[in-house]
Amino acid sequence: MNDEKLQATFNQQAASAYDSQWARLAPFRDGLHLLVAAVLAELPVDARILCVGAGTGAEILSLAEKFPGWHFTAVEPSAPMLDVFRRKAQEQGIASRCTFHEGYLDSLPQGEPFDAATSLLVSHFILQPDERVGFFGGIRQRLRPDGILINSDLTSDTEAPHYGGLLEVWMRTMAGADLSQEKQEQMRAAYRRDVAILAPEKIARIIVSGGFDTPVQFYQCGLIHGWFARAA
């Protein structure tokens, strides 16, 4: 999916209702955020965190509560999604610790390197492997030499015999978000057309090619896998 199509997709999702729509699936998010905080707990008390594809800021809001000295840069191409996060940051009292960048990583002004970066459910929208490598390479260039990447994506071996059964269970789970049958069918079509669902070992190789050490898988829930890796 190209940048313009990706941005249009999220602009059309009615950002103001995005969080409420997926509230019933919050255990997925909460479990991931719990482990992300554990992975990053070793960082300095004044760490700087880059969040690529920040959406409505869920991971930032979670981390900001646990680590009151950290500062965050949210990179998000969808203006409506970023506006929702800005409002939430003001309500939670963390706006002074946040930089809000509407756009993509390549348009973010250069500055002091970050201690860590998150990319949660973002890179699977990049269909071409070389562009996906470049995406992680761009994140690597923004990190300190020992910086940490946290990445999660929809991941599975779609050629494996078990994939059909796993996908069916996943779609039943998605139905819990009050998705209509039409929306579920659209999601199935998007998984075939607009999302690069690759086997976990392929994602690991792409992350390594982007300039990181061998990633450690620390999370799995349905199709969602999560890894952390240090800058190589």
C-alpha cells in the first residue's frame, strides 16, 4: 500500500471513533503494551522515544504513565488520528513531553538520536520487501548506537496448512469489534491485497537487513507478533 492510499485509509476510519470501535479487543493492546514497557524498562529516566505510526497514541499514553521522565516523538501521517492523540495527551497532562509530527519518518527533522523506537502494526502495510527494509533502516538511522526497536506486525506463514484455521479464529475475534459482515469481508480482502503478511522468520530477516541485531520475539496473540532488537 503506498503512502497516499495508507493515509487515506486511516483518514476514512473516523479517527474520533477509532478507539471505541476497537475497545473490545483492548486485551491484545494491553498485553503488548505491558511487555513493551518491560523491554524498555532499562532505558534512562529521561529517555527519548520515537513512535512511528503513532495513530491515536495508545502506546505513548501507556508508556508516559509508567515512565514520567520520558519524552516522545509521535510520527503519524493521518491528521485526524494525530489530533485525537494530541487531545488525549493534553487531557493526561503529557503534551509537554510530546512532539507531534504529521507526516512520515523521512519528513521528520533531524535531531538528537532516540533511545528507542516503536513501530506497532505499521510495517505490514509496506508491500515490497526492499521498501520494508528501507523503513527499518530509516528507524535505525534515528537511534543511538545501542538503541532498541520494538516492532509488531500481522504475521503468519500464509502457505502453511494451519493458516486457514488461524485466520478463521482471527476473523471471529475481529467480529468482537462489532464489525459488520461486510467489514469482515473487506478485511479479508485487504489481508490478501493491501497487507504483507509474511512468515515470522522473514520479518526477522527484514529487520536484520534494516540494521538491527537478530530480533527477539517477545509477544504473540493470534496474527500479531512482536519483536525487540538492538541497533547493530
